[in-house]
Amino acid sequence: MRSSFAVAFAAALGYVQATELLDRNLAYRSPFLDVPDFSHDTRAIQARHIELAKRQTVDASGFSDDHYPTFYGGDFSNAPFLWSGGVNFTHSVASGDPDDSSILLWTRAVPIASSSGTVPDQSVPVCVSFKIFDNQKLSGRPVDSGEAFTSYDVDFTLKVEATGLKPDTKYWFQFADCINPTTVSPVGATRTLSHPDTPADQVNGGKPLTLAVFSCSQFQAGYFNAYGVAAHNTSADVFVHLGDYIYESLGSGAKIGRQVLGRELATIFDYRQRLNQYRTDVSLRTAHETGPWITVWVCIALSDDHEVADQSWKAGTANSNDSTTGCKFSASGACFTDRKMAGVRAYHEWMPIRQVAVDDKLRIWRNFQIGKLLDLTMLDTRQYDRDITDLYYNTVIQSISGFNNRSLMGAAQEQWFSQTLDQSKKRGAVWRIVGQQIVFIQLNETALLGGFDVDAWDGYKANRQRILDHLYANKVSNTLILSGDSHANWVSDLAHPNDTTTYDPVSGKGAIGVEFAGTAVTSGSPFGSLSSTDADAVSSLLTGINPDLQWSEGHFRGFFTLTIDPHNVKATYYAMRNISNANLDSFASAVFNVKAGENKLSRPVAGGNVTAGALKGKAVPSASAIIASIVSSVTAAEAESATATAAASSAAATAASSFANSVVSGTSIVASSSTAA
């Protein structure tokens, strides 16, 4: 018979191994390294498992006459306390946040049968193995492999780090059930980034590097065809998401078979359920299988603010905050902080995103050095330390948008961003590409019955001016800003809005960079239900009254790609013809180039021709026809959301008519508020 010491040692060995396998699953950790109490206590989870195991002592395999407790992970050949009823990899696989030697791998392994014994199903851990290979056939010895546990505590998600990888290399990976290894996940493809010191002309093996850029995917608004087009029809190396990966709100999608489940999101269950449903979309699943994602939330895949709630700022949203009234105001009845923590927790579980900093709570902003070719800098312009924004009913933001003490980024992030730009220049990176959530340029949208969007950078003019001042003063060149949120396409030179002498909209002289803002994957257009012809007419008005804006398009849903080499960046905008069903029917609506060292869009912009939208300087239909199309096409609901009252609608329409007449007559009107940064 075994001694009591041997029994205790075997039990302790099993305990240690099991705890390590829980810890290896990064989904159990806090999204933020400096907030450990936001993580799951894996020791407590393991203690729960052991307590249940003690009630069901079993024979250890190979010791028929020597009975002692076998704990999870202690002996995989005899695993009554590991889930042995089979698993289903319900949401395929994903990868993200690559660097030059590692990458995060993700899957979800859900039990599909009842376990034997009296241990409750939800208390039994699921063991999942992973292997990553340097060949598509998954042959030979894996480059890295291992096992990890998941459980109901993290919605059966599994996130592990594959390490020891080579820079600038493509890999293929797969998960399996430890107990039944023939049960495997789909195969995922991923890649590492170049080492930061790799010469620019050697990054990606000397071939151009392509980023596919997305934002704003609302399940009930349509099928996520843009993801599928990027995965199947482009040579995208990395997928970048600028926010609104999910939406917290309800809304009817029944007509197209896309009705969302649940309610307006508030609890961890709500957010998990919504992420679960979104990831059933075939095109989204395919894109996650195809390559690594870099995001941001409200996030790498970056995010906007619907990952928690709309119009988020550091202390609330449009319909909730932590006051007694604010907690009751939301349809969910939840306080803002509770919603925020639930949304962040679920996002961390479901997305292949790393923890970022040990010293900064709620930080998601980070930088990716991709050889000497570029720095990809991801900002958080929604959640981190943002001052109050437009809350629909709070119109005072328009009057305080120019205050010097207002910040979109917060002092810490703003200082970090300036330092990151300087370090990128100092280390000799050719391009600085900045991913963030909202439109950066000053954008007068009066022709859309609006004005200035103070939920974007127009509501934080001093913060924007400080960034532009830094670029000019420090001669930081080759800066491209990527934006989402607005559900429309905008391509612009970057210049000071209040500098009417340095920047020339015709030649681009005086610009300090370029902004590429993309439309939504599915979310509705600010142009309402206008036809493509009428939407293009409005785009003509907008390019006429906004000096920096070189192209506008608001009818089609889609995405864009950036194809980057040491000498040029080519931006290709893709338009989806139909999102009411699953398809890959798309076309390139416009193509732009930026040459290294020029800090502007190459002229003629888009080669002088686009297949949708309007370029600056193109002929504009008669003003009366444009206004008539707006009035007849914008629904009463859209008009109400765009203007507080009928009187305001009338005033905006009058202003739009005035702008239209000015453009038609060849004059340029600049609103008095456009003199601010």
C-alpha cells in the first residue's frame, strides 16, 4: 500500500499542475495587470474542483490494489474529474496581438454531454490542447504546444500565448480535446510581425504589408460580408478593428433573419451572449480563422463605444452613469461602472487581446513596431480618460468644445502618444499609422442636417490642436490616421483647421499627414436612406465646404485596406453591394495613394476618378435638387435624431441650401465655428 506521504505528494502534484493549466488560460486573468481583483481566482476554482473530487475518490490507473485520490491534471489517462463527455468548438478559432516572437490563440470549447458521477457539469473543467505549426498540413513537430483548462467561469473560452515563434512568419494552429484528441477545432492561420530592427524593404519578405481595416458591425443591420470579402478577396496580412465590434442595443433584424438575442446589455451574461451571437456570422468567423487581429474597444481588434454603451466617456454613457438617477435611466437599470466592467470582462474573454500595462488601469492603447516599415499605434479615444461628450440631450458640448482643458485622450495617454510618435521617428520607421475610433479632421456636416459632430474630435478641439502642433513642430512626417465610428467614408489631408494660409486644398501643400476614415461593416449611414446618386450629391456638398476633405461617400457599407511599402501606401475602399444576405459581392469604390515624404494624398486624388462618392472639385447637381432629395428621403425618425426640433430641422435645411448654393456658384463658405481647432 502507498504511504500517506505518497498519497499527499500525488495529490499536491495534481493540484499544482491543475492550477498551472488554469493559469495558462489568459481568459481567467484580469484584462488589466494592475487590477488583479478583476481576475478570476484560479486557486479558488481549483479548490472547488478538489472539494468535489474528494467526494468521489476513484482508483488510479495502473494501481488496482492501491486506492488514492486522483485530482484534475494529475493523471490524464484517468480523468473522471475532467470533462470527458466531449466538447464542441462552437466558435471556431481566432488569433491576435502578434509581435515578432509570440501571438495569442483563441477558441471556445463547450461541453456537449453529461458527465458521469455526481459532480455538477458546470463545475468540471474542460482540458484543451493546442499546437502551432509552420506548415499548413500541420505535419512534423509543432513549434509550440501545450494544454490549458477552461470552465463556465470564463464562458468556456480559452486564450493562450504561443511563444518561441520566428519573426515575420506564417503559422497554422489547431485545438483539441485533451480527453478525446480526435475532437479538434478548425485550423486557423496566423502570422508574427517583423522584428523592430528589420529594414523597411525586408519586412514581410520584401512584399508590401496589407492591413484590412473595419469598424461598426451591427448584427441586426445586416450580414458581415465585409469580413468575408477581406478574408477571401484581399491579401490582408493583419485585420485591424477600430471599434463597435458589437452593439449593446436592441433593434429589429427579423426581416433578414438577424434578430439579436436578449436585452440592452448590462450584465456579464448579456455581453457574453451578444459576443456569442455575433461570432456565429460566417464571414466574421472566416476572417478570424484567416489571420491575426489587432483591435481596440470602446477596442485591438481597437474598439469604439458600443462594446459597453453608446456615447461613452470616463464617467458615463448617453443613458447611464453611477448616480442614483443614472443607474435607473438605462433600460437595463444598471449603473455605468457595472456595465463597463461587465463589457470589458466579456471582451477580454472573447477577443485575442493582451493585457497591456502594469501601472495603468483600463489601458488598452498600445504600439506595434513592424520592422522599420511602420509603427501601428492604437489609441483609446472612448473609454480611458475622456471628458464628457454629447449625450443627445446635452447640447452644451457644442459651446465648450473649444475649451483648452477638455481632453479626449487623458493626459497620460496624450503624453504617451507624443512620445511614441517621437520614438517612431527616432528609430527610423518610415510610416506612423494611428488606429483610433472617431473622425479626426474638422468636419462640417451641415449638408446632412447636422453641424459639427462633437462626439468626435470636433468636440475636443484643443486636444486635436496639440496633436497637430506636435506633428508640425517636431517634423513628424508620414503620419496616417485611421478612423471609424461615423458610418461613412471620408478621406482627407491633415492640416490645421484654423490655418487658412499654409494648406492648399488643390495641391495638398502644407498638409502634415492623411486621414483615412472608413464606413461601417453594417451599421446605418448618416446619409439615411438616400439613393447612391443623392448620397453622392450630398458628398459633393461636403467636400466643397470642408477644405481638408478630398473624398466623401456615405451610401455603401464596407471596409478599406492599406497596402504599405517603404515608398507608398495605397488605400483601397471596398463597397458591399448588398448586406441583407450573406454574399461576397463587392467592388472597389476608390483607390488613394500617399507617397513617402509628401504628407498628403497624391495628386490627382484617387487618380481623378472614383466609382462611388464624390471627389473635391467635381460638378455638383443643382442645390434645389439636393435639398429635395434630402427632405424626401430622410425619415421622420432620422430627422428627429438629427435635430432637436422641427425648427432646428428647418434651420439646418436652410443652412444646407445656403452651402449648396455657395458651392454651385463657386464660392466657399466657412462657418464661424470652423476657425477653432
